[in-house]
Amino acid sequence: MAQEEFTQLNPGDQKILEKLQDLLGIKLEAVSDIQWNTRGYTVNQAGEVTCLGLYRCEIDDKKLQALVETISPLTSLTSLYLRDNQLSDISVLKELPNLTQLYLSDNQL
């Protein structure tokens, strides 16, 4: 799917994604669907981020705290894929109350 076919991000969510990309040192792409090995995000019709795929982003417990602080304003975020990172403590994720789907396989849990 071409980039122009995706709903444009609202300015607030765009700034949050820019901060997240700086934190992780990666580029996240808009995608139509998040798979287990995706580094990207989905957007609803209002331009709000609804799902993040952060596969193999070398996220450890310390970086997870900074990540949660960065993405907590994403009020439409309901799905988070954190597969194949270096997590052993996910208690900080309770600060994301709108999450309904959380994928954590291949971590140190």
C-alpha cells in the first residue's frame, strides 16, 4: 500500500512518534496491519496512532520506562507489540491503561 493511502497523522501523535524514533534510533513506518515482526504503526481515521510494532528494537527495562513516558499521551493506542526485545519487568506498562492487546513473546519474562 502506498504511503499516500494512509490517513495522515495528527500533529500531536506525529510529534510523539518523532520522539519515540529518536529514543529508539529507528524509523517507524505507517502500515495497514501490524504483524509479529513489524517496526511501524497503524493510524485510525482521526489520524491517531492505534497500534505500535516495536520488533527487535533492543528495548530493555530502562528503555521501556522512557518509552512508556513518551507514548503515554497516545490515548488511542490499544495494541503494543514488543516481541524479541530484552524485557524482564513490564510493570511500567500499567501506565498505558487503554492497551487491550500486548504482545511480549521472546523476551526475558
